[in-house]
Amino acid sequence: MSSNNPVVQESVVPPRSNTTSRSASDTAFNDRIKNPEIQIQYRTLSIHADSIEKEERDPKKAANATDPASAIRQIDVHRLAIEEVYTRFSTSPIVGLEATAVERRVKDGKNVISKPPTQYWKKALNYVFGGFNFLMWIAFIVTVLSYKPLGDPDPAVFNLGVAVLLLLVIIVSATFYALVDWHASRIMNSIKNLVAEDASVIRDGKHQTVPARDLVVGDVVTLSMGDRVPADLRLVTVSSDVRFDRSLLTGESDMIPGTLDLTSDNALETRNVALASTFVVQGSCTGVVFAIGDKSVMGRIVAMSGKTKFKLTTVQKEVWFFTKIISTLALGLFALALIIWAAWLRRSFPGFETASVAIVNSIGCLTAFVPQGLPVCVALSLTIVAKRMAKRNVLVKNLATIETLGCMSVLCSDKTGTLTVGKMSVQNIAFLDGEFSVDDIKDRFSAEEGFGAPLALRALHMVARLCNGAKFDSASAQLPLDERQIKGDATDSAILRFSEGLSVPSIGVSTPSLLESYEKIFEIPFNSRNKWMLTVVQPSVEPAARLDSEADKWMLVKGGPDVLFPKCNNIMKADGSVLPLDSNRRSQLQLLQERWSSQGQRVLALCRRTLGGVAMDATLSPNDMEQLMYRNLGDLTLVGLVGIRDPPRSDVAGAIKIIRRAGVRVFMVTGDFKLTALAIARQVGIVTEEKVDDLKAMRTSPMARRYAGLDPPVIKPAENDGDRALVLTGDDIESLEAADWDMIVGGYTEIVFARTTPEQKLRIVEQTKARGDNTVAVTGDGVNDAPALKASDIGVAMGAGSDVAKEAAAMILLNNDLTSIVVAIEMGRLVFDNLKKVILYLMPAGTYTEFLAVFCNVFLGMQLALSSYLQVCFSITNDVVMSISLMYEKPESDLMLRKPRNARTDRLTDWRFFVQIYLFIGLMMWPCAMSMWFLWMSKQGLGFYDVILVYNKWTDGYKGFSTDQLNEFVSVGQCIYYITMVFMQYGGLLAVRNRRVSILQSNPLWGPRRNLAVPLGMTGTLLIGVVNLYGPGLQRVFGTTPIPGMFWGIPFAFAAGILTMDEIRKLIVRTYPNSIIAKMAW
């Protein structure tokens, strides 16, 4: 660049184009985006920096100041000239920092922002008293009271034992909650660490990519569009269009331009500083690091802002709501049992139960209704699934995303790099009078074939090479052209590789000569709004290869033909001659564009014009220069067209078929030309219908009457409607009204949105979310995708995408592969499915079988069929061990054939659920368990009517038995009841593993539904049962005892019966899907 050029466009070392620049400290802030507290603290610091009398500024004081406002006031790097910046930090624009300087400065600490201190005491309180533990505390306290003083003068050791057991339960539960929480945090941190956190720096005169955490003060950092600013930087070079997103700090979405000059005395408001954790959303720049880690502005704000409040996920909220209902019911029944004892039993049947016994027996109301394993299973399920997804290259940034995935009903996917390979290559080239393939263009343009000097080819080479944002990686310079690495956009990369292939000095086309002949003086990068890129070059020397040496400056433009054709007045023929671009020639080119586009090619127009008559004042600012170029963007000569092919990924069509079969509609949202987008959509299965409507056809269809006056939640395609396809362009979207959106969202299953802008993509997301109770997922990888990603229910960023997109998204696909979304949807549905199974497993034994033992004691005057100890033990050990195994269940075969869950109306439990719990499984469990109690009593000579309505008659001499004999009968009967429940839960567990499929096709020992946690859980609960019955210490304290052999065998038959009955139910559901039983099935 000439020294008198007033516009600073490029850094001395060109900025990179496609690497990540994400600070290691950002892991702590993934959940802080748009945090009002951060924005308030930022604004407070800014006001302090403006309003308080300025202190003497000293960079050392700034670095060491403990008061954030004082530290900000000490910053003066924005006042320094660029040369002074390099001098202060002993660095250089060419060499950067030397290795010895880096080693010295690394002692100042890592570029990591410390996390706010964790309030462990609050966490500990939540572990100890959270979930169902508060009910356990109530049970513990009243049990202690029943021992003493209510048990005086002869307190029962049994009561003390139950109290100790409850205390152990609380301790174990709290420990388990803590371990699950720690494990979840560890998994989520490891997942976040998989995302690249690198920065591009200049050290020892070379471009290097280093971990952002290793940046030091004085490092020269290069940034380009999409990068996160990794530390506080003083800008030293900027492109004319560089813009920053400071919304994380300010809360405002306006793009802030970057400058080299001071724009404000306030270090937080000036535009020649880039602050850590903001984003480059346009252009490129270079900066010198002046603060890192905790000493950066963001570090100081985080230290002030404190801890982010914890938020419950949707499933956790539902479980908490369910917990409140169950807890209220449990407390109510506990209180009711005591009231009945105090008001009736104590007076009508004196001696039946003392206050101490009544309290301990009523404890069963608290423990029976409490599915103690549920909170543990919620936490476990989310972390297990997050880990499974990470192994499949799907990273979730928070656990709530996993739940939302199960509700996804619409997927808005971009095209390039998601549906396609993302590796573009130029296939065809066309001039006005000729169409060529890449393979033969150089041969056809040789002088021997009659074209003379290949001026058209040289002009094409000039535009393709100089109007290009991509660059070859110098490290791969010695490799063959097809293997050389390129940093930049996929389209620019394809054209760069193509232009390099055109370089054949023997026919007068030479890239080295071209690059020596011209220097770039201005550039407007491609963006999705303009759909074009513009570069201004001027001659630098006088080599023979320069085109049209009389030209002072050239404007070179490449972009979409439909956008640039109106700006072209002339067109170049293959021999280099120029003709007017009249309507006939324009139509000829449009037909060519449509033909190439219908083959799935992206078509670009390469244009140029001279700027000899355009005055460029040396004092023009970058923004003024940009406006000048906009005013002169016309009178272009169309040099030629290029067709670029980006083939669909081989496995995308299969993935889309699975996604659509799961009830999720897939919309393509792309900036590509309409026909190109439609061609790719057909190839991957997004569009399968032969007839495709456009806006006019949609508006003239009878659908408008169908949706008139309907509430937004019901605007969705009917189940019996077939597929309908629609293609709309960005211009169409601008004219859409509410009624149009009703028809689009409600009437079409196959939609392609082409030539869209970021604003239009955002509008598509918002309008789709507003209708049909849709849960909308959006894929994206660029800066401009960020608004739509953030507005969607599930933002999905690509692993190779920009840092802005990754920050806005809730999920990242490390392999950039749409097939990973299939895994994500399946895992999201699996979480909800498995939690339902846990509740179905826990509730029949607890709220039915255990509670009815207490009910019969209170209302039917029976001895307690299941002791308080065994009730507590069963609920918090046997059931928990078995329920956890359900969290490791794999997806059922029909999981991806069901409709998406409606996040607004579909609850974790519904009436079908309770039919299964109380009118099916529960109705089998309770009679079986109680029949074993009566069978045992009958074998001791006590018939049915001898054990009910007994109340206070159960005493010495009753039916000729002594007190010790009667107590022995009860102890053995209680242990039989307990073991019967243990074995019957085997049948319950195997029954709830599948909603529809037989156990024969999904056994837990082998095959696709193998789950070894099930037999392990069964073994564990059996061992607990054996210890309870045969443990000498437990026998002495809690009165447990061995049971006869026949009572070990009969429960197996009951378990098999439960499983068999459920198998019959499933068979009926499968065979008669419209039957009453099928309609009641969960």
C-alpha cells in the first residue's frame, strides 16, 4: 500500500479468515450472555470514568488497581499514537513479541477470568434439605420424638433405629445429590472445553495460533469477522467496514465501528479499543493486548457482578411441581392418620396403639408417597444423555437444551456446509459467446485456437484473484494446488483455487505478476445483505502482465448475477471485446444462470470497471470511501460467469428422511439463488413433491379460508393432509402479511426460503414460533446467523462456524454434520421417555402398596402389614437402586416415529399415566402383596376375619396365642410382604422398559436394547432384601426375620404375572391400535 493512502484497510500481516479466537475465560460466561447485571456494572464503570475527576494516569497503577472504577480511569492506551503503543509494550507490527518477551510476561498470569467464588454452604443446604429430604427431616424429627419423650418410660429401640435409618437416608441422599451435581458440572465443563479456544497472533515474525489463555500483554492479535475478542486490545489496523458487537457489555444490539483514532476520552466508550468477550461481526482488524484475564474490563465487571442465579430446567420444574403435589399429599395423609388416631382410635380402642407407635406407623405415609429416586434420576438422566451426545460430536451448552430437543417440530437449516459438503469447486465458466468447463478452458484459450491474446481470460483471472477474501496458507505452499490449505469463505476459496489454476505464464496469465502489478486500496467484503464483494486496486509497478495499463484504478466486483446484472452496462466476449449488455443478451445470461442453478450450482458474476474519472480525496475516511464506492457501483462490465458446485453430503438425505419421519418439518433457509436452493432441496429430500408453489400460487389456493380466524396454536398442517411444497425468495418475504404466514406455517411441510437476508431469517424463525406451538431449531455458522440462532428455541452452530454463532447457539455440532441432529432429537426424547418410566416404576409400589398397608392398619384395625423400617428401606434403597437402571435405557424402536412433544400442553404425567399406575400395575401389586400376608397368617391358624377389625384385641391370649407368638407372626408377615414387593418390582421394572414392544424383542441382556444396569439393579435390590432379613443386628433392632422358602418362590410367579399382563396389554395395543385399551395406553 502506498504511503500516501489515507485509508488504513489491511494489517501489515493479513488477518486470518477462518480460525477461532475464543478466550479460555469465556467458558465461565456461556450463561452470562445478555446478563443485565454485567451491563449495569459496565454502564456504572463508564459513568464513573466520565464523571469523576481524572486522576494521574499510570499504566502500572491501572494494572494493579483493585477498585474497578479507578482501574478504568487509569487506562490511557487509547490516547496513544499507534507508534507509541508499539513502544510502550515493546512489540512490533511485523515481528510481534519475541519468544523471550513472551516467557517473561507469562509470569503475570493466564488470560483467564476467575469464576466467582462458589457459595458452598448454600449448595450444602440444598443437598441436605432439597428434593424430598425435607420430608425425611420431618419423619426423622417425629420419630426421635416418638422414642423420647413420647416413648417414656419404656422407649422402643425400634423407633430409635428408624430415626437413625432416616438420618442415614438424609446423609446418603445429600451425598448422592452432591456427587451427581459434581459429576454433571465436570461433564459440562469437559464438553465446553472441547470447543476451540484459540487466538491468532504474530510472534517472532510469524503467524501463530495459540491457546487464548496463553496470550500476554503486548501480543499482536489478528481478528476477522466472526471472532471473539480474546483480551482487551488497542486497535492498530482496521478494515473500513470493521464492526463490533458489544451487546454482552452494553445490552445494545447496534454494531460499533472500529477506528484507529480516539473518539472518546472514556476508555469504555472510545472506538479504537476492542474489549474482551465482544465480537467482530464485520471486517477485520489487528490489535495489541493491553489487559488480560481478571485485569481486563470484563474480568473486573465479573468480579463485581457476582454469581449468576441458578435456573431450573423445564423437566426439573415439572418434577418440582410433581414433588410439591406428592409432598403435600404425603404430609396431609400423615396428619390425617395422626388425627384419626387422636380423635377415634385412641378413644374407641384404648391400648391399640400408643402415641409413639401411632407416629412411627404413620411415618409410612411420608415415605410411601415419596419417589426418593426421582430427583436423582432427573439429574442423572440429563448428564448421561449429555455425555452420550458429546461422544457423537454434539455439544450442549446447558442441560435445558437436551429437554427442548425432544420438542423440536421445525428445523430451519442453512445449505452450505450443513446440507452440503462445504467444499466448493468451480465447474463451469461462461462468457457471452462461450461456455467452458474448467478442464478445457486453458487449452481453448491458447493463441493457437484463434483467440489471440487471451484478454478475457486475463480479465477473469484478475477479478477472481484480486476480488477475493480468501488466502492460501503459506505453510502448505509446496503442496499440489488441490492439497493446499486455504483460509477463508468456501466460495472465495473455490474461486481462489480456480484462479490459481488459471495461472499459466506461457499464455500470459501469471498470478505472481498480477499480485506484483496491483495493490489493494479498498475493500467491501461480501455480506448476506449486499450479496457481492467489492475491491478497489491501483497499479503499483509497471510489469508487462498488467491489464490495461492506462487505467488509474479498477473497481472489481463479484456476486450474485441477479444482483449485479442491473448494475452492468457492458459484457465481455471470449476474445476480450466488449459489447453493450442489452435485453437480449441479459435474457441469454439469465437462462444460463437458471440452467446452472437448476443443476445445483451456485452462479457468480465477475465484473469490473475503471475508476479513472472518480475523485478519491486522500483525506477520505473509511466510511466516506465506502459511501463513494456505493455511489459509483454501476456501469460495470460483466467479464464472465462462474458455476460453483458444492455437492450434498452423502448421508444428509437419509438423516432428513429420519427427521421428517419423526414429525419434524425441515425448512431450507439460504442466501442462494432460488433454483440452486430448490435443486439441492430436491437432492437431499427436503422437497419431494413434483408441484412446488410460489407466492402467487399460495395466495390463490383455498388454504386462506382454512386458517382464517384460527388461534395461533392450532395453525399447523393436518395429520391427514399430504405434503405440499413451497419456494419463497427474500423479496417475497418482504411482502408477506399475517394471513400469508398462517398459510406458510400451517399449510406446507416442504419449504425453501431462498435469497434471504439475516433479518429475513430472523423473521422466519419468529413467525414459525408464533404458530402451531412450534419448537423451532435453527442451524447456522456465520456472524449473520446469530440473531436467528438466539431467537430460536434451539440454536445449532457448526463446529467450524464463527465464535459469534457458537455463542448465540445452544448446541454445537463439532463435525458440522446434520446427521448429528438426528442423535440430538433422539436423545432429547429419550430423557423425557426414561423419566416417565421412572415414575411409572416408583409410584405403584410406593403410593399404592406401601400406603395401603398403613390404610389397613388405621381403618381396618389390622396389624401393620409392612413395618415402618421396611417401608423406609424399600422406598429409599430398593426402589432407588432399581429406578436408576432405567436412566441407562436406550431409545425404543418407535421413539423417532412419534410426533414431537408439545412443550406447552404435553406434561410429564397425564391421565393415561395414572391409569397405568393405579388401575393396572397397582391393582395387581397390592392384592398380591396382601394375599401373601393373609396366606402366612392362615398357615398360623388365623383366618381372614381373624386379622381384620381386630384393633386392640391383638394381645396376649388372642385366639390362644401368646404375645410373643403374635409378634412373631407379624414380624414374619411383614418380611414376607416386603420380599413380595421386591420381587413384584422385578416385573414392574421389566414391564415399564417398553411402551409397546415385547420383552422378547428388547430383553436387557443382549440385543439392541441391552441394558446391563437392569440385572445389576435387580441383584442389588435382592442383596438389600437378604441383608434386611438375615442381618443379625437388623433382626435385633427392627424385628426382621427369615421367611419360609415357599414365600421366596411365590413372588416370582407374581412378578411374571405382572409382566405377562403387561405383555398382553401391549399386544392388544399393537394389534388393535384404535381400541379403548390402546387409547388409554401411556
